[in-house]
Amino acid sequence: MKISALGRGGSSPLSACFHPSATAINDDLPSSLPSPSNPSYISASGDPTATCHYLTNVGVFFLSWSQSFLRRSLHLHFYSCNSTNCYLHSPDCYRHSIPFAFRLEIKPLTFWRKQGSKKISRKPDIRVVWDLTHARFGSGPDPESGFYVAVFVSGEVGLLIGEGNLKQRPRRQILVSKKENLFGNRVYSTKIKIQGKLREISIDIKVVNNDANLRFSVEDKSVLKINQLQWKFRGNSKIVIDGVTIQIIWDVYNWLFSDKDKVKPDKVPAVFLLRFENQDVEGNDVLMMNKRVRDDVVLRKENSRTPSFWGTSYGHWCSSRMSSVMEWPSCREEDERSFGSKSWFSLIIYAWRK
């Protein structure tokens, strides 16, 4: 595994994907997605979750796995939209789209349907097919191998996750981001594929008296360490692992400086974002729009003067007005880059104290 560092503490803006969680699903879904100004990632359940955001030719999917003491569950949100604006996170698509939902409870101690299908809509015809008979789970809430979940929309495969041996494949499927809620006391770990190899990424936050430091490791090898965290509670840096450039962004302000009389440390998370550049994510088809079409979409988006619905970027780190990563302004330049010649994937981690 080849590792190298590219720099630290840059002030260039970087757009990110902070998306509403699909872990708390009701039978009656709202007609529109929740506003980023009121993030829904905060959950009182305290359960680890992993939510993936996919863009496809039939619409947008949020696939969420959650884990509790005696069970796991799968939640799926589907927003049907065929507009090109979906690929630039336009809110107009979602305001006029119809949300559909599916839930599967995984109960190892009782009978549950490990394999099956369910129609969740008649018009349009939407059917979910799954096979978790040989699913292998690690320490996280989502399975690592031996499973598949597919969604058919009007007879077409709109989404395929896992190792399904289907003749038909999605025409376009892009994994934009994965968001995880992790719980621990000091070390937080997750796994992700880098260049086809499953790698364990660990975040170690050490606080002793008035001194704090932060360490990022890949396969138990330290790739980045930040000392004097009380002065560098927000920042960014770049590293290269196996030829993949990873921009690491962190925000631990709430952990270090929140008013303990009003907000307990276990009620607010530290937030980390790892953005993988030119990373071939398994199951992805990189979106490549020709320049004329892309410029036309961006121009129409700009003329509408509507702020990006999902877009939240990482502005200048020295600004004292930015008290949370959720408040960083949007950046059209990075939206264009994400859908140009480069491919991006974002891993967003909310680290909660037990």
C-alpha cells in the first residue's frame, strides 16, 4: 500500500454531500426532502447506520442499513426523476417527485425473509428484489459480501447493489456518497474499497487534559496526524493511497468547545469527510456529460438563482462565523468538477461518543 501526503490546511472551497438520513422511516413520507438547515442525521436511537446516496437514470436512491442489539434493518428511499438536473442536485426535481419507501427487518433470532421481492408501487411499477441468504456482515451495519438488492422501475433495473447475477444492469448508477453514524469512546473504524481492495480506515481522537490530537490510519498505518487539536479543530489535508487522492476534512469543534452545561459531548458528533478523487467505486458508472450539455445545465441552474439543495462546501477554515460544517456555503465550481472529467466519492462520518 503506497501512501503519501500532499499538504495540509488549504483554504480552497470544496463542495460536499450532506444528505438526509433514511434511517428513520415512517409509512407516510413527506412530499419533499428535509432542508439541510435542519439536518436529520441526529438520532436519539444511538444505533450505527450507513446510508448510501445513488444517482441513476430513473431517479435518486437512499439506501440505509442500521444495526441494533438484536437486529439489523434495511431502509430504502426512492425519488423518481428523469430530469438531467438531478445530476446537479437541483431542488426542482425533488419538489415534483414522488417518494417511495421500503423496509426490511433482519432478525437473526427469528424467522425473516432472507430472499424475496415486494412491489412498492403500481404506477409506476416499482419492485424491490433482495437476497441476503449468504450475506456476511462485519462490525458495521451493512453487509460486506454475499448479498444483493435490486430495484426494478417499470421493468428496468434502476438500482443494483451487491453481487446479484442479473442479466440486466442499470443504465447509469453513481454512488455519490456514503454517510455513517459511528459510536465509540476514542477510536472509530469503517471499511471501504480503495482500488478494488477493502481497506479499514480508523480515526483516533485522543484528549488528555488540555491537549488533544487526531490520527487517521489505513490498515493500522498512520497516514495523517494533527497535533494541538484545540487550535486546529477544523481543517483539511490531502493524502494519496494506492494512486487515489483523498482529501480529509475534519470538524471537532463541538467536542472540544461545546457548552457542557447545555449540550453534553455525547449529544453532538464530530464530523469527518473523506473525498476520494478519481476513485472507481464498485458498481459505479462515472457520469460523463458532454461539455455542451453540461454547460447548458449549469447555466440554467445559475440563472434560476436557486441555491444548491444538497450542496454544502468547505469554505475558508479561518472564518470564525462558521461554527459547523453544515453551515459552509455552496460552491458551483466543485459541482461542475464532480460531473466533469473527474469522478468523486465522499465518505461522511459522524462520530458519536458513547
